[in-house]
Amino acid sequence: MKNINNQKTKITIITGFLGSGKTTFLSKYIKYLQKSNENPGIIVNEYGNLDIDSYAISNDIEVVSILNGCVCCDMQLDLIKQLKHFLSKSAMRHIIIEATGLAHPIEIIAACQDSEIIEQVDQPTVIGLVDRPRFLNRFQYTNHTIQLMEEQLSVCHDIVMNKMDLIDNHAHDIDEAIHKINPTASKYFTTYADMDMNQISSVANGNQMKINSHVHHHGINRIHYHFSGPINRQLFYQFILRLPDNVLRLKGYVKFKDVPEDIYEFQYVFGLPDYQTIDKEVSLTIVIIGEQLDVNKLRNQLDMLQFT
């Protein structure tokens, strides 16, 4: 596997905790790269066997998904395999990895520097997304989760401070805390990840990655649930509004009995639900991710939605 003229392939890793806006940023970043005549390939990792994020990516971009695991640990060999697949294509000059919100970038960086491919790729550039309201309230989570959120940012070359529209007070405290975590990264302040992509570093700026231990997502588990048909809209809304604080993310597809032909893509992050109709045929499945979830209780509630 050799690329034309021995030109090395760029790798960009997009990291950030659950719901920080990684996919929104990625979709805009791809458009920028296409206008710059780059031909990126995308690797999307989901901690669960339901892939929603790749649907938000342009149809003329090759996207591969690594599902039901985390590329920072048990799926690392799959990541290297997909990197080798993209590197075998002479026209592909840029590979973007969108990591699950529970991944530690250090292990992904290590995979990108694997001995089988290191001669073909540049040092990865790491872009981190920050959900400012969630970061402000990070101390409601376990120490393991707080450490993961902070260490994701500590290895970034660029940090996108997202969701500026959702917070006014304590903004200075957040910015100061992130500066202490990573004083050398370039920082950008955005709403809906809207920014001038020309500012993003084209190469790594030499950040030293001083991580002494790998923090995995201890205590974080997930539920994968399939609906066999349309459900009651109001009961589903009530279920969403009553989700406990330890639920970090809900993503998936549902149909409602009042409009059984429509499919809704539904997301719930940081207590805020968001949904839209889509025109794709997909499985009516949702994934719930959280800290120390009461799996049996949540599954029983979903069963009630299913059979009511």
C-alpha cells in the first residue's frame, strides 16, 4: 500500500464528550474540505450498534462505521483495518475519525501511529468539541467521567467551545478551567459549531500529550432497544421528560401512532430533546447511554411504550 509520490495522508481526530456537537462540526468541516478539493474519508465510531451520525454526512463521501464498541480499546484493531483500507486508495488524502463521546483520544492516536501505517500518515491533528453547559455542570458526574471529559480536551490541538448561545453566566470560569486543562490549544467560540474552518490547524502544533494513565468509561453502560412498530407520542414524550439525570444520551428512530408513516430521528442530550422527520428506511431502534443505568427499569418502561 503506497500512496502517490509518497505524500503522507492527513488524519484528523474529532473528539469531545457525548452531545458536544461533533457531528454538526464534522458535516461543516467536510463541506470546507470538499471546497478545498480534498477527498476525505470518514470513520465514525459509535458506542452502541446503532449508527445515526453517518446519516448526517454527505452521500458523496465514503463513510465506514465501527459500531458496538470503542475505538480506544476493544475496537482498536478494527480502526487500524479501516485506516489501511482508506490508505490503499491513492486519491484519498485526508482521513477523519469521529470518535464516540466515551473514547480517549490517546489510544486512537496510538492506532493512527501503528507500525503498519506510520510511514504513510502524518501525525494526527486532534480537534475537541466542548458542550459549555455540560462542562460547567460536569461535577454532577462520577470522577471517572469528569476525568475523561478533561483528558479528551488535554490532548487537543484545537478546541471548539460550542453552544455559546446556551450559557451567559460563568462563561469566564469555564474558559479559565479549559485553559488550565490545555493552555496551548487554539480555542474557538461557536454556536452550532459555526466557524471559519480556515482557522483550524492543518498540522499538529506540537502539543505534548502528558497522560499517565488511560481512563476508560467505568460505570457507563447502555441499553439497545428495538420497537416493532409505532408508539404513543405523548407517552414517549413523558418517558423522555422523566429520564433520570444519569442518562447522558439517547439516540434513535421511532414512529408514532398518530402519523405511522413518518420516521423520526430522536436525540436527547443534557436534558434537551431534539427530533426531526427523515426520509430513510431505518430500524426503529434507540440507544440509551448513561452512568450506572438501571437497565431493567428502563427496559420495562420501554416495554410499556411498546405494548401500550
